[in-house]
Amino acid sequence: MSEVEAQDVLPPKTCSIEKLVTKEADIRKVLAGTKTATRRNGRYADVGETMSLQGRDFVVERVYRQSLGDLTDAHARQEGYDSVEEYKQAILSYHPGMPWLPHMKVWVHEFREV
């Protein structure tokens, strides 16, 4: 599925929105406005669904698939990092032994504060 495909053809969620952003450092980035997207192996939210973090609400605006090899520095900045390499190293530190495979697809969840 690409970014331009209709949102209503998404498969069922694999996890709940409460688990979309859980790391304290990521929560701080979301609250500061420097993290506006999260990439996950599964789909954690529907478009229009609301995530609450420390009493503040964030609505999911887009959900789509993306290959790791298609990530740009602009995508890394959505995640709160300065570059793809910085983002990659952070992800690999969270998941020791996991390879970074450019063809691997992840689910992108873009959100904004309401």
C-alpha cells in the first residue's frame, strides 16, 4: 500500500493506539512537537483515532506503509531525529540483533495535537 492509496482499505489493526508511543524519550518529543509520526511493524491506529499522552490529545491523520529504504531525512525529522542514519541507529539500539533491511515495510502513523 502506498501513501496515496485510500485510507479505508487498511487491514485490521495489530495493536492498540495506547501502545503507539510508549518510550519516555518519544513521549517528550511528541509533547514538544518534534515528533509527529511513528513507524511500527504493525498497524496501531486508525485515521481519526486519538492518542492521549500526559493529558494532551493527538489525532492520527494518516496511516500508510513505507519501505525503510524510502526513508528521507524529512521522514527522520517527523520521528524527532536529524537524519535517517540517526533514526536508524536509535531503532537498532531498541532492537538488538535486528537487521535494517531497505525492503522491509513499516506502518507510518502521522499525528498532530488537537
